[in-house]
Amino acid sequence: MSKEIKPKRRDFLFTATYTIGAVGLGSAIWPLVHQMNPDSSVKALLTTEVDISNVEVGKTITVLWRGKPIFIKRRTPKEIEEAAKVDLKDLKDPQKDSDRAKNPEWLVMVGVCTHLGCVPLGDKGEFKGWFCPCHGSHYDSSGRIRKGPAPKNLEIPKYEFVDSNTIKIG
Amino acid sequence: MNETKYIPKSKLGQWLDSRLPLLTLSHHLQSYPTPKNLNYWWTFGGILTFCLITQIITGLVLAMHYVAHVDHAFQSIEHIMRDVNYGWLIRYVHANGASMFFLAVYIHIFRSLFYGSYKTPREVIWIIGLIIYILMMATAFMGYVLPWGQMSFWGATVITNLFSAIPLIGESITTWLWGGYSVDNPTLNRFYSLHYLLPFLTFGLVILHIWALHVPGNNNPIGIDVKKNNNETMPFHPYMVMKDIFALLVFIAVFLWFVFFAPNVLGHPDNYIEANPLVTPAHIVPEWYLLPFYAILRAIPSKLGGVIFMFAAIFILMLLPWLDTSKVRSAVFRPIYKKLFWVLVFTVILLGYLGAKPPEGIYLILSRVATAYYFIHFLILLPMLGRYEKTDPLPMSISDPVLDKPGVLDKFKKVASKYEGENVSSFK
């Protein structure tokens, strides 16, 4: 053990060759892997503007953004109140309602269950919010996960009010 | 291989064989020694090869008419069903062929479990077989997406979302798999490409599977090693070939019953509705052959946990040759294992049933019990049995269990005496 093994010139050449080979192979494989990521035409569709002037109180409209449904719900005062007074300790993924809705009247969420991607049904479930029929996740009137296998609240996309009647998603 | 060196008779044959030993290979495949006590459970290897070839041929033909684009896929399937000459037949054979393929592979796998075919020296055959099984599931899943019906779309969504459970990189992986931010046209396109590729990889693995089988030779219902030079084996051709062909014909009869009389009974009616990313069907179910794993996925009340257990249920089988520590292969001589085998069969069928039911109430409780038992069987019961089970004595030869029965030899001699003069001496 005490005998020191001195690297030879040949060892250096082998290591250098393997390294260059690995870099070359890696750079040849990367384009083949990366071509599967979203392409430019997919990325070009990243924002959608929605006219919300016709949505009545208590109704939800569903629009498509990046191929996913977006729920835009005009909540009733009662729903807003209920969502606000939930104790954060009761939540699996604690989040205040005020952090989820810029304007409490309008709830804008990605309508995709955070479990395995089904579209939850509105006005259903044990918490008067959404219910996912695939594997039984219950969301409340703020779209927060309350019961079932889903790990997270319904996702809030990036959005802004362009004017009082238009929301820009993305 | 163990046979004597083969030399082709003709000059041309010798010329070819010394350059590429195809004739030697063909001779080996024909004279390959098989244990003479193989029963009909051993015919499913041949049946599975038939299934794979049927899928490749019908798939090749369907690809001539199918269009992998979200705007045309659903229509092109209807085009195949209504306009293409015999398109309905070819598509129904392909769709039901997938189910028949899985039916056969499950029988084949349970055959191995009962007779201990995965045990030394056949571990590599077993592992290659499991890789084939996993490839089959991937291929079947992607094939089911191609018609772009509601079940196609939402099945694809649920299964690809399994990967989003992986911490940190999960989201990037699903985006990469989709080629976008949801299941869409890029996803359909790549699934089509891979659905075409995987069967050929499977075919390559089947060759390795058979190659690995031909090194130690077949296991057999008694599970003891066969003495090759002691009249305990028969050449594969014509003896096993004939038996395989008979079993295959019976299997084809069942297959065609589905194709002609119940072509949609194994499918889901929702897949005749075109995919709609805004509406999830009330009740998503995978194809029947994936249901046991789906039940395990839903039994665990955590996203990552469910995914881990589901994959573990498959990969645990890879460790089976080492989890089952019993030296005795065949369940025939393992009184306790024989019972546990049937309990496992029941558990898997129960999980399949539960996978088709909504995940609530008694169904959820039963799924959890069955999932727990599935893992207990492999991780606790099998290793313990190897230590504590008292196995029955093994016969010295595969002939003994037949010849040792009282009166068998007398009966045999009596039959033989009828054929006096016709080579009786060779019977003894």
C-alpha cells in the first residue's frame, strides 16, 4: 500500500482521450434530447387575452392556454368570505386566499389537478370548490387542496388585468 | 451448445455454413433438447412470439393509413374502419392482439412463478423477460394514445404526469416528454415514432431471451435438472413444435372470437369520442392489463408515494430470483408456497378489479390491503419460506412421478403387447 503508483504518460493519454470522447459524445447527444423540448411555435403561444365582461357572479369560464384549461371564476361574496376565513393550519399546502387572487372577486387558476393532470369539476366536492373525478382530490373555493392524493393547490398562472374587462394570461 | 458438431449434407450447405453458420443455427433450433414432461403451460413462449409478429405485421399495415396529427388522427382511425379494405379487420386484430399478448404474457409469467423458472441458473432469462414486459407496457400505452380519443388523451395525461412526481426535475421531465405544456400534437407525434420503434427492440430482446434459455435449457414441471443423455429429453422439432402449434390454434380461436364477436369489449367506449383537453371523462381507466398497477398507484395517499409503489411493484420482480431463497424450484414440492402462489394470483386479480372501480370507500380499503399483501408476499413471505418451509422429497428423475404410480408399468406393457412385432423391443 505504501508503494506509490506513479501515473504514466500513457495513463494521461487514455484519460485525455476518454474525456474528449465523452464531451464529443455528449454534444452529439444533446441536440437529439433537446429537440423534444417545447419548440418555437409552441413557445410563441404563451399568452392569451380573455374578455371577462360577460361572466356573471358565481359563474366560471374555461379558456385554453398552452393547451391547458384555465378556470376564471367570478366568486360570490359568500365564497370569498369562506375562502378567506379558512385556518391555514387546516391546509396541506398553506396559502392565503389573498395571495391566490389579485382581485378577490376573480379567481384565475390552471384547471389541472396537481395530482396527475385531470380537469377537476366545478361546484363539486366536500369543500364547495372543485373535485377531481380521476383520483378523488377535493379543492376549496380558493382552489386549495383539502383532501385526496394531490400534493399542491391548483396552480395560479401569471396573469394581469389589462383593463377591467380583460385578463391577459401568461 | 451441447449437441454434436453439425455438418450440412450438401456441398453448397457446407460452403454457406462455414461462412455464416445459419444451417447450424437451424439444426440447433430443431434438435434443441426439451424435457419430455413439459405441459401446456410451456406453450406460451411460442404463442407470445406469434403475438409479437402479429402486432408487427398488422401495425405495419395500419401505419400505411394512419395520420399522426391531432387534427387528423381520430378521423384517420375512422377512415381505416370504414374506407380501407379490410381496415376494420386489421385494426381489430391489432387492438385485440394487444390484449391477447398481455393475456399470454401473464400466463407465461405466472407459469414461471409456479414452477420456479426464474431460479438459478435462469435469472438472466427472467430479467430479460421482465424488460420485455416493461417494453410491452410502454408500447401498449403509446399505441392506445394514437387514436386520439378521450381515453387516449387523458390516459396519456395521467401517465406522463406520473413523472411530475419526481422531486425538483419532475416538471421539466414532463415538459420534455410532451414537447409543450400539455399533451398535444408534439406528444402524439413522438409517441407514434416510439410506438413503431419499441416492438423491434422487443423483438431483439426476444432473441436474447431465447438465446439465454438455450444455454441451461427449459425448466420443467418437476423443476429438477434434466439429464440430457438419459432419454429425459426430446428434440424440439417435431415434438414440441406440434404441441406448440396445437396450443397456438386453440389460442387463435379465442383471439378470433374476440376479434369477430366482441371486438370492443376490452376497450372503453369513451375512446370513440375525440380527445377534448377541456373535459376529463368522469371515470378514467387504463386498459385492463394495467389495472393492478393502477390500483396500487391509487391505493397510496401521496402522489410521489403512489408512483414509487407502482414502479416498485414491477421492479421488485427483478429481485425475485434472490428474494425466493428456496432451493426447490417447482411449487409441486412446496406445500406452503403452492397455496401462497394462488393467494398471489387472487391478489393480483383483485387489484385488477379494484383498479377499475372508483377510489373510494371499501374499494380503497381493499386496494390498500391487497397492495400491502403484494409486497409482503415478495419481501417477507418468500424469503422466510426458503428457511422454514418443509418441502416434499424430490424425485430422482422426471420420469419417476409417472412410472412410480402403481400399475403404470403393467398397463404400459399390456398396451405394448398389442403392437407385437412393431418395434416393441425399443419400448422395453
